[in-house]
Amino acid sequence: MTDELRRQLVGIYGPRLHGGYLFSSYARDDQDDESDLDILIVPNTIPAYGAETDRTSTLIARLSLEYGVSISRVFMSQEDWQHGASAFLHNVRRDAIHMLSQPIAVLAES
């Protein structure tokens, strides 16, 4: 599922996508049947948070239904991801698994 999620996010965001990270229980490999899949989506900028939610809603709903897991997403600008200092960011950075291990141009071609 994460491969498909990664490819689809690249398709949605293209060069605006700075990163995508899996975090929390799935990243630590301690998920259970009640766990949701937590992802952090990092576009270069976020002009309107609600627009990012709308932009990814169909994809997230389809994958959640197809794989039987609730997918929770958080959006954060590249600037905030790189320089933010909140407790949330500290925890995400500790667990995060980068889902975009290849350059975006390569992923867009796959």
C-alpha cells in the first residue's frame, strides 16, 4: 500500500512534493488491528490546509477502503518540517520513515 500511496502522492503533487513520511505505530512496527496509518505529507508550501485535505481525500478514502486501514494524514510545509521545533515534530522525526526514497522525477515515471 505504501508504494501505491507514494506513487499517487507524486502524481498529485509533482514537483511541489518535498517529502512523505510514515510515522507512529506503523513506522515503529508495533501496530495492531486498531492502529491507523499515520502519514506526514510535506509539500513545499501550504497556501490553504483545507485545499491539501481536499486534494488527497479521494486517494486516502480509496486506499483506506481497499486495504481496510484508516489512513490519517497531516500536512506540513517544507519550511516547518525542516525548522519547526514542536513536540509533535520531535516525535515524528524520531519515528519517521521517508516514503520518497527515490528522486521525485524517477517516482513520477514509475
